[in-house]
Amino acid sequence: MKSSTKLHSLCSVLMASLFAYSASVQLNDPDWYFWFPLYACACVVNMVNWAISSTTTIMHVARVSLLLGLFLFIKVVIEDFVNEIAGFWSLNLSERVVREKIGSGLVVISLILQLEASLVPEDPMRKKKRDSTKFFDYGMAILVGFSFGLPFVFFVVQQGEMKF
């Protein structure tokens, strides 16, 4: 079992809550069978981040979810490119493909950070562990800031509206 810093744990709980909310709103989508498992698994992995080790089932769930997230990210990017909807770098949350692209990207980044953080050696005397832990902590903090900040800016500050 890996030890987790307070910042990493807080960020993991915040990301888990975001993914739980995202999973709950997928049930009325026509392709919910892709998105609901993705967000639900990402929620579980983030909630039990302290239990990820190379021998646990949660590690396998994280890896499969990572692959599903990559598949869905590529699917949405191709759909956006073919239909010329918003563009790769667009952050216009009114478009469905942009929301799906950002959502799958958040899952992928979150799972990569969780999996890599679980591989950090447990030896407290190693400086590399402390440096790696900071990297993963700050990475999760930046991810939380982006994932909560972008919708706030778009829907509250700019008062954007979603297209379906």
C-alpha cells in the first residue's frame, strides 16, 4: 500500500466527486454505455488511490479505464476533425464533442497520475521519491484547478449554454 500526501488525497477526492457527477449525468445519453463505465471507474480509482499497488484489482481497473479513456478521446477527436465542429484546442463547452474530449482527457490524465504515483518507491530516505511525490501532487492539483475552473469560467463568467 502506498502512502499518500494530504494534497494528493484531497485532489483525488475532488476528482472522484467530479467523475461521480459526470457518471450520473451520462445515463440519458445515447452512448451512455461508453461514458458511464469510464467515469464510474475513474471515480472508484480516485477514491481508493491509497489502495493501488501492482497486485490489486484496482490497478487492473485503472489500466482498463485508461485504455477506454484513450479510445474515447481518440474517437471524439476524430469525430470533431471529420465533422469540423470545434477544433482540437477548442475549450467551448457548448459543444458536445468538446465536453467529451475534455472529460476523457481528464480521466486519462487522472489515471496516469494515479498509476504513476502508485509506482513511487516506498523508501523514505530516497530523495527521488520526495521529488516524484511533489510532481504527482502538483499534477493532481493542476488537474483539479482546470477541471473545476473551466466549467466555472464558461458557465458562470461567460454564461455559455450547452448544445446537444
